[in-house]
Amino acid sequence: MARERLQKLIAAAGLCSRRRAEDLLRAGRIQVNGATARIGDSADPGSDRIAVDGEPLAPAAEPLLLLLNKPVGVLCSCSDPRGRPTVLELLPPELRRGRGLHPIGRLDADSRGALLLTNQGALTLRLSHPRHGHRKLYRVQVAGRPSGATLARWAAGVPLDGQASQPVGVRVLQHSARSTGLELEMGEGRNRQIRRTAQLLGHPVLDLQRIGIGALRLGPLPEGSWRALDRREWDALVAPES
């Protein structure tokens, strides 16, 4: 096998992130063939003996890409110092330990719906970087009944923090006496963008659910449940959107 940087090999084994692996290297806690390794060192996992704190490094974790239906109140994080529930706690123990799984992108704690998790750093970058153009689909319940002019403003892109926003696909799903259901299709995902936009337009969000990422749809997956994506779904996600 080819030689690779130690932090990459450690992250691929699911032990920790590359940044954390660099901390371990600085602390002298990683050895290659019995010698203490340093930042910038590389190794061949097929022939070199790599150890962390004296324990042999496990083989690279099997590549995984999961779709999770995140409930409200769960954080898009691998851990929380305040003890709040995280998305990893919705997975079985065998997936939480030593697999290196982490969420791709975020949904705020008050929102629910489709979230991807993987243990592949390159895939995380590909699916989260704006240049790859993965549009996301949301169902949103807002207070009141937005006028046609208000919906046109939303569709044109409402500036936030002094910066222009991209156009948004807006479709009315239903009206009730006190609220309106909308479907939104967006190509960007700034911090709490939908909630902040709705508030500025005078129609606060009552419920926010992400139902699609690129060509992938949440479908009937129960809230709090997950499933592994098959190769066809994986390939469709990494293919550039037209």
C-alpha cells in the first residue's frame, strides 16, 4: 500500500478527527515501528506498525453513508459538554464506537428531518461545499398567511447580515386559520437562514423539516431512525447537479 500521512490514517481508522490526530502527534502519543512519530510523518498501513498510546491502530473503517431522520431537540454534533442529546446517540453502539461517523452539515436543534452522516472526510467536503450545488428541500410551517408580495420577496432572496441571499424556490402547500405550509428549495444553508428570513418577513417558523438533499428524499423513514444508503443513492449524491 502507498504511504499516507499519519493523521489521515488515524482518521480513516475512525479513532478521531485529523485535527485531534495532530494533537496526539504533538503529544508524542503515536508510534510507528516503535519510534515516536511527529507531525508530517507518513506510514504504510500494510507494512508499518502504527500504535496510539501503545495500542495497535485498527484497520481503516468501512466507508459508511447514512441517512438519519433527526428529531427536534437533538444536536448535530458528535458530543456535547452540556450533556444534551446528539445525533450519534440515535445510532446503535457498534456504529458509535470506532467508526468515525460525523454529520455532514447541520440542522439546528429546533429543526428536524434529513441529515447525512459519514466517516469519509473527502465525502463530507464534497457534499457540504457550495461549489457542488446540492440543493435542499424543506417543508416549513409559518405563522399567519404570507401575501403574494411577501412570498415574492422570499423567492428573490432576502439579504441577511448585509449580504445578498440566493433565490429560493417557494411553493404554498396549504393554508389554515393561523398558519401556512410552504415548500422551500434552497442552494445555500447559512446559519438559521430559513428561521431568520421568516422572522424578518413577519411570519415566524412554527415547524421546519428538511425532506431532501440533492436527489435524495427522506421518504417514510421514521423520526429518530436511520438507514445506510445503497451504492446507487451514494453515486447520485456525489454526481454534480445540473
